[in-house]
Amino acid sequence: MKPKTSLTGIITMLLLGWLFASLAAAAETIVYSEGFEASNGGYTLLTSGPSANWQWGTPPAAPGPGGAHGGTKCWGTNFGAQMPRPVDESIVSPPLKLPQVSADQIIRVRFWAFVSIDGMYDRGQFFVSKDRVSWDSLAQFYNNMETSPYTTPGWHKYEFTVSNSYASNADPNQNIIYLRFRLGTPYSSYNFYCGGGDDRSGLFVDDLAITYYDIEATKKIFTLTAWEDPSAWASCPWIAPWNGSRYEVDNDIYSVARMPENEYRDYYRLGVPLAARDGFYPMELLERESEVSYTDSLVLWEIDHPADVAVAPDQAGVLHPYRPAALSAPLTATAQGKEVAASLSAADGKGVAAYNGDTVTVNFGSANIASGATLVLGVTGFVLGDGTVQPYSGTPAVVVETADGSGGWVERGRLLPRYAYSVAAFDLRPYLTQGQPVNVRLRAISHDIKYHLVDFVALYAGAAPGFRVSPVAPGKATFSGRDVLATLTSDDGNYLRLAPGDKAALEFPVLPLAAGNVREFVLVSKGYYVPTSGSYLVYTWDGNSWVQRDGHSYPGSTVSMDFDLSLFLPDPTGQYRVRIWQDFQYESAGIDAVAMKVGGIAAPLASAFDNRYNASVLGKLLALDGVTDNWSSCPRNRVVDVSFTPPGVANVPPTVNPVQASGGTSPTISWNYRDPEGSPQARAQVQVWTGTGATGTILWNPPEFTGTGQSVAYAGSALQPGGTYYARVQANDGQDWGPWAEAAFTIPLQICGDLNGDGKTNTSDYLIFQKALGKRTGQAGYSAAADMDGDGVVSLKDYSLWYACYLKFR
């Protein structure tokens, strides 16, 4: 049993009703519950990067939550120390079986989490999967998951709807779900956050449950039409070459291929040295950021040339050789009216910040370009800056331009930026005139407050040196124990799908290298990615506080999502109120419209209030018209409260306070039903848990009871003497379910001679013994408790034993 804080003694009660005569399908059926007290729940580690040091057990007082949510044990990261960085590691549940559900049922998962991590790039994440290979992200967690980063973090409950496709098979052995909790920090240094401090206590998880609900005939469907800009995190998969001792993260690939329509073939010159191992060049393909990536094909170009030569691709995959020792630095360079040539002469991270629309004009003088003119450009992309938020105006790039002779500039190529430093080269000889100054303009396309750091610009004006390129397809490719080689060797629309935290292992055959040559590598990839971002979390009022009921990560474009809130609306006051929290910290997001249908009939939007702006936004959220309530930048107070006027006569749900329980190891659970409109009780549901608030382990979850009775005898798993348990009840008035009410009760310790389980040995027990005296097993009136020697008959010998107990415990 999961120990919880006990109440002293037993909660006494009066018997208020009678046992129900009939049963119905349950409003909430518990499929799985785990409080991690008896064991670690069978959860295993899934490591995609450096270890987050996930542990199961009792967390120390600090840093972290100071204890489990319920009981003494939970899962968490790096007990007793600050979270390391970088990390990328998850815990994954064993396969959990789900019953087949119908279209009129909803699967939901809930858990408690403590989140205290750095902001912006560090995050926790929750996934579900059918096969432990492809993962669906349901939520991301940042900072301390409070609207203010200065609030002390604490344990919070989270609930999410799971697609019915997870339980659509008649064979329950095929209805499998895996749960996964990830902690990912991609960088080794402290990074941007929305206030607060560098608190890295970590991520802790406790008290999980999977349930399914029967959807009410009068459905309450809340529709949220919104968008998020997830660009701060989305960056496609990263490549990690084997450097001879480990896989070293290098850079992201097809970095601007956001959404299927923007898929393209990408060419990236590796920045990390790639070492051979057993006749292959090993690499890992990692999904580190906040998106799902789809890779169609991969090819490695093995490029051999003399040691004094280098080769770099342009965006079309044309390779341009040059001699690094012969590169010329700019004579002058101007950006935003300032001379910046010195900042561009070396790849040292001290370049020029180019925001959206900014230009850097570079002059190489009257160079001799008769033999060639190759521009070599080094850029670090998507650096978070400051200033005015810029709208999205096109695919991010650093555009290379030359003058057209009439005062204008013409595009000649573009470097597609990546999150880490990358190099590209461009043949400008066809666009320049011998004897004239070589002028080049670099124009940035970016958005929001991000800039591209133009770090290195140089000109090679010599003849093209020789080189040899050999395209090599992967010889081996595996993902999650599966051979995926066929998936990655051709452009066939058959994609390798990676969710955040996933990685695939690749090996490319090593070709012979000619004596005196060195080798560089260009990875050619084709694919796209679909960003996921922070989450819109949906709350309803439970009479005491706002409770999170569901959530979803919205893409960059505006979409509508439906949330079934039938079990939670109307709230205990009879109102249809919903709170929306968009937790994304920094990037832009907005709501276009909200709507509610009650039994298929539209409920008019009565009010809408934005807590950040302290203003009504009713006019903005009434219709899908592109007029949005939107936010950018910090703080995290992106909270909107909306309410609706329900069609017809408003109904206030019933209450069942107080809930009571007593009666030894098989207690009777009772409640006091009240309904403001005087409607009789139509249905009720009872549960018994080892922890408060439906946590720990479920011990009894019978189907709904129908009728007006207000008590029921416990018939669940055995309750242990001395243990404290939690009975909870909710009732339905024929229209709506009321809130749950709960009572703790403690099973009395077994006392010698206590035949009625009231914790005493007294006259009441003597009367019980007297009636059972002389009765045998199977006879009416026989009492197993009175048969103290267990021989099947209540005899004078048993009376002697009982009387000795009476003298001792009376």
C-alpha cells in the first residue's frame, strides 16, 4: 500500500441509503495506475544523448520537490544535485494494455510532475507511442510551469486526451500504449529564459493513471483556434559524426525545410572530423529540438584533394574548390553604416549580426579575377537577439548579391543558415567584370528577434584546384533496433520519422584515399520537419481552483482543435468557463477564435479577458476572421479566461459532500447528495485509492451505480489494517456530473477478540460470539471471527480464547 498522511482513527458515519440495484457503464474507468511505491513501475531508460541521471526512489530535501508527490517514492532526475547540461534522456513505461473503446469513449492520461529547469531551450516533454518507435508529443514543460517564473515550483497535475486509435482493435493485445518522459537540454551553457534564475532542480514524475470515459449524451465541446511560432526550437535533425572516440554533435540538416511543402535537398560540409571505424564512417542522426522530422534519403560525399585545398558547396550542391591560404579578406565592409571588415576576417564568432532586412556590403577592391572568383561565406544562423519583433517574410537565408550595373543588386546564391556555424561557397566569376571593384552584398532574411551572425567572408581569385568526389550511400542504418536502410537510400517518399529525443545510427563505407590527399565530407540529405512548440493548456474551475484538463501543441499556422469537456462543464457554479494558458515563453502566438457547443448547439461567447493586457478581447475571439489576441516576448502570463452562455436552462451540477466511510476491512462508503434544482440522483460513481486526489494505486473502480441510493459496501482489493485509504464519489443529476468529493479513512488495527472491527473488545463482541456459539462452517449464524482456533466450529474453547482477549483489551 502507498502510505499517505493518515487521519486519526476512523471517520464515523450513519448509513444514509441502500445498495444500488443496477449497474451501468462507468463515467471513468481506471485502466492503469502507478504510484511508484512498491517498485519503479517497470520503467526503463531511453538515452539519446548525455545522461540526465534519471532515478527512482526517495528524492532528497533539495534540490527538487523535497519529496514525492504521494508516498515517499517517484521518478526524477539527478537526485540531490543540479541537473547536468547537456542531457537528452527519457524514461519509458512498459507496454500498457488498453481495452477496446468506441467512438463514444475518450482515453485520457494523467500524472503529477515537478518542473524546475532553465528556459527557452531546456525542456521536459511527455510522449505516447503505440510501438516505442514513433512518438507523439502531447506536452512540453518549461521553467517551473507557472505563469510567473518567480513563483516557487511545485507539483502539478496534468491531463491529456489520447487518440482513440490507440485502442481501436478488438484484440486487446494489439491495443498497446507506451508513456515517455523526456528531459532535453541541447547546450552545455546556460541560455535564454523569461525571468527567474538558473534553477536546474530537474524533472520529477509521480502518480500516473490512464482512464477512459463515456462521453455524455449532451457533449460540451470547446473549440480553440490558435497558432504558435515554434521557430526558437525547431531546427530539423542534427548530425553527429564519429570523431574517433565519440559521436560529436555537429549541425542541423535541411534546416529551413519547415512543413512538407518546403522539403528540399540539403548539402552540408561537415565541421566535425569524421573518423573511420571497422571500414565504415559512423554517424548518428539526432532529433534534439522541438519538432518531428521526416528524412527521405541520405548520401555522404567523400571529397578527396591535396592538403592545401578546401571544398564547399553552394545551396544547389555545386562544389567549389579553393585554397584557404590564398583567400583575400575584404578591404572594406559596411553594415548599418558602420565599418565592419575586421569582424569578417576570421571565423571567430565575432562577426556581424544581420537581422531581417539588414545588409552587409563587402568590397574586395579591384582583384584579379581572370582565373576565377569564389566567395567563401561562414554564418551561424538563428541567434536570439533583441529589438522589435519582425514578421515572417520568407525562408530564412543569407542572400549573396552582386551589382547589376544600374545601381541595383541581383541575387546570385544563398546560404541556408543553420544553428551552428556552416560554410558555403559561390562562383561569382560570371557576374563580375575584370578590372572593376569586386563588391558583394549579403542580405539577411530572418524573423522575430533572431539574426544571422555573418562571421567570415573571403574571396578566392585563383584557378580552381583539382579534387575528386565519390557519393556513397549508407551501408547500414538502424533506428530503435530496426533496419531502416531501405528507407534512407532512395528518394521514394518513404521517410524515417524522428520525434524529439530519437536517434538513428548510420554507417557509410570507407573508400580508398589516394596517397598525399586529405578527405572532406558533404552530407546530402532530403527531408522536412513539422514543428511542435509550447502548449496551449485548457483549464476548468472545480469550485476551488483552475484545473488543467487537456492541451495541445499548435503549429505555426492557425488550426482549430476540439476539446471534450463534458465531464467538467458546467462547473460547480453552473457556469461554462474555460481558462487558456499558452506556455511558450518567448515566441509569438495568438488565438483567433473560441467556441463552445452544448449538445451540438452553439453556446454564445459571453466574455473573453486577456490577463496579460488586463483587457477584454471579446471582439477578437468571436469569429474566425484573422483578428487575433496575440503575444510575443516575455513574461509567461499569456492567460485568457472565456465564458459562454449555455443554450436552454442552466443547470447547476449536484454535490455529494460529505463522503464518509466506516466498517472495518469492508467499509461502507456513503455520501450526502444535494442538487440546487431538486433533481434526484440518477447515477453515482465510487472509487477507492491508496493516495489522495485519485493518486497512488486504484483499489476499487466499480461501474456506475444507478438510482438514488447514497451508500455502497466496499468490494475491492483487500484493505490492510492500519492503512489509510481515500474514497471519492461523484454524482449525476440526469444532466451533468458534479465534482468529485473525497474522504480519508483508516482501517483499524486488528485487536484480539474484536469481532465487529470497531477497534474494541467489548460487550458488542460478546453478543456476536453468543449468537455464533455452537455453529459450524456453512451453518447460518456461523462467524469465522468467533472461530478463534479455526477448527470450523465455534466452541467453548473459542470462548476461552475470546474471554482472555476481553480481559486484556476491554
